[in-house]
Amino acid sequence: MIPQVPLSLSQDADADALLDRDPLALLLGMLLDQQISMEHAFWAPSQLAARLGVDHLDAAAVAAHDPDDLIAIFATPRALHRYPRSMAGRVQALCAAIVEQYDGDVTRIWSDATSGKQLYDRLVALPGFGAQKAKIFTALLGKQRGVTPPGWREAAGDYGRDGVHMSVADVVDAASLAKVREYKQAAKAAAKAQKG
């Protein structure tokens, strides 16, 4: 089993401390990681908790929160996401699914998964999680949280490989973040060149 490592995804000590102790915060950071910087996405859950006046996030409480108030919380400067309305809705939908399917316990998504494929299937079925997000989160759980059901690397695809700097799953400090950023920029440039 791969041991847990202290998370360093937001590059903010307080925000990373919440990600370390609150699995829902970590999952929400992954959900928010689109069309904004990775550090901002993984910083946002700590701000959400602070603005809700809680020290950890609870799926049932977030799911039941007044939707308009949640949008306002997301939109308050510094906004939690570039698209506060749609992302507040996605966060609520994800929390509602966790309540409905896992009795509000986010860790059940992975704690009793018997295979990497089952873990991936559970993640990809969540609101706001497509195939790529599910693969990256499978890799993050395996590489940094000690969640290693049989076949997890295969389920994570290339993101599960050792020695790569492709995604948030490979970020453990500022240097690895820079390497992931370089990889993403190179991949974007290659895709652009292929189109042109």
C-alpha cells in the first residue's frame, strides 16, 4: 500500500491542511479544477468552509443549503470559481449524489471499492466528473492517499504511471507543480499544432 503524503495542491498551507483532513474538500477541489488554475480550484473548498462557518464540509449540509445563498458565497470576491453560478450548482449536485448513494460519507466511494475499475466507475458516475477527471482522481487517490485497489493504475490510464508529471495527482510541491504546468502547456501546444 502506498502511504498518504501531505497534500500540496493549492500551495496554501491552510487550504492544503483542509484537503488533508477532509475528503469531501479534496473531491470538491477536483470538481472545481476546470477553467481556473489548479491551485485556485483546490484553495476554494477551504474558503467555502470558512464562508459557511464550518471547519469541515458536510455533503448533506451543502446539498441542503439554499441554492441562491450558495451562489452568492461562490461569487463573493475572491470568487471561488470563474463561473460561480454553474459551479455552485455542480457542487450541490455532487453533494446530493453523495448523500443519496453513499449516505453522505464521501469516503465510501473508494473505501470499499474492490478494484480500480469499480473505483473509476463510481467516480465517472458522479455529477461533474467525466472520464478524464475520474482517471486523474483515481491516480490522486492511489499516489497520494494510499487508496490502491487492484488495477488502480490501469483504471487511471497514463495518469497512474510512476515518474510522470501530467496532472494534480503528481503535484507534491512547487517544483512538481511547475513540471505539471510545463507538461500541460506542451500538450496544449501540440494539440493546437495538430489542429493547424
